Amino acid sequence: MTTIAPNIRSIVDHDGAVILDIKQDAMLRLNSTGAYVWQKLLDGKLVEEIVVELSAEMGVDPIVVDRDVRSFLDQLKSRHLMLE
């Protein structure tokens, strides 16, 4: 299960999201798709559930969505915004 780091605060709206890392004093902006994934993580969804839902909403092959979502999560983890 993927968990958001405890030092993270965020605001999500229809245009995207802003993530604040209090510990690192850093900010990250997400586009609307990144914000969608981030909000689903905040809601406690599993990666597999996010992939299925996003694939259905966007009409994109689940294999492509899975690859892209996992790549996005790897980027978040590399910035210490998420824990495993």
C-alpha cells in the first residue's frame, strides 16, 4: 500500500493540486490528471483501483494508464512525498 508522507499538505481542485512538503520547505504543482491520482490516494484508493477508474474515465488502455500512474508515483516517492 502506498502512503502519503506525514509532513505533506495539499490542496486539490478541478485545475490541479499544490503539494507542500513542510519538512523540505518545497512545493509541487500537479496538473489535473496528477491531482486526480493524488486525490484518489488521499481517499485511500489502491493503485490498481485508481488505474481502473482513470482508464474508464479517460477511455485509455489500462496498460498505458498503469504504466503512467506507476511512473508518477515513482516520481512522488523520489521526492519523499510518499512512503511504501
